[in-house]
Amino acid sequence: MKKKPIGFYDYTVILTYLGMLFAFFGILCVLHGQYWESVCCLMAAGVCDMFDGMVASTKMRTDMEKRFGIQIDSLSDLVSFGVLPGLFVYMISEENTYVGMIAALFVLCALIRLAYFNVLEEERQKQTTEKRKGYLGVPVTTVAVTLPAVYLMYDYRICRSTICFPIHLLIMGAGYLAPVEIKKPGAVGKIGIILLGILEMIALLLFMGWDAV
């Protein structure tokens, strides 16, 4: 019998894989000082994460497929909404050592939150088949909306110093670990987030110039 590659490759995981690839390309952009492109990749990864669960729910999955989905989603999120934002802030702050320490703590907070989420989600799925109605702590995906907003304020000189970036990471990192219940956004909420992302994209184009594309 022909052996198959390790993992799952059906349509339910395509968006998760695509989101991670967007994030990795964003990391490459950061390393070359292409911050606009990096922010766009972060937002694209956020869009993929927003809909990957919805796509996965359209297929009857085995228990192994569900558990794989939980793990691969969090691993992808760590790259997209932990490593990418942390490296972005470190590089745009001219590789400041103290900012690097803050960025490292931010990634650690994302790691802890995602691992804890996996534990809670596996326990929840053992007890019920209902869809998740909320989150414990600020979802890591939030940074895909907030970091572009901070970058816009910096580029438009509302924030005149790069200090706004590490401060933002500190706030987000604390939010990741905060033991607060946050209701999961419904269809209206998701549309609102998408519209906000579109407005941010338009603002980036207007403020940074079409030659930045």
C-alpha cells in the first residue's frame, strides 16, 4: 500500500497553511525593511485565520482531524501573530536590545496563550459538540488589526516615535494572558473587522503612496 505524506491536506486546512505562508513572507519583508508589505501580509494572515474555522466546520472530520486542526491552527498563529509582529517591532525600532526583549516577551505571551487555548479547546470538545462562543483572553489574531493601526499612526506622524510599537506589544501581551471572557464575534462582528481592515489598507495606500505597492 502506498504511504501518504504525514499530515492532512484537504480543503479544511488550506486557509491555515496559506495564513502561515503569508506570515513567513511577511517576516522576509521585515528583514528587508519592507514594512508596508509586511503589514499587508499580517493582515492577509488575519483574514485567513478568521475564516479557516468556518471552512473546517463544513466537513465531517474525524477526531484525529479535529485535533490536528487545533494544533496546526495554533502553530500557524504563533508564527503569524507572535513571531511576525515581534520581529516587525524589533526591526522598525532599529534592532534596539530593550525592544528585542519586549518583543521576545510578547512572543512568549502568545505561545503561552495558544498552548493554553489548545488544552481548553480539547477539553471543551470532549464535553460538547457546540461551537465555541467566546475566548479566554484577547485572541492573538487581534494584533492583525491593531498593529497596522499603530503603524498608520506612526507613518502619519500621530505617533512621532517608534516607542509606540513596544508599548503596543506590552499591552497586547498582557491582553493575551488576561483571564477575561471575550465573546466570539458573529457575522456582523466579522464584517465590521473586515471593513476596518479595508479602511486600514486604503489609509496605508493613501498615506504611503502608490509607489510603495
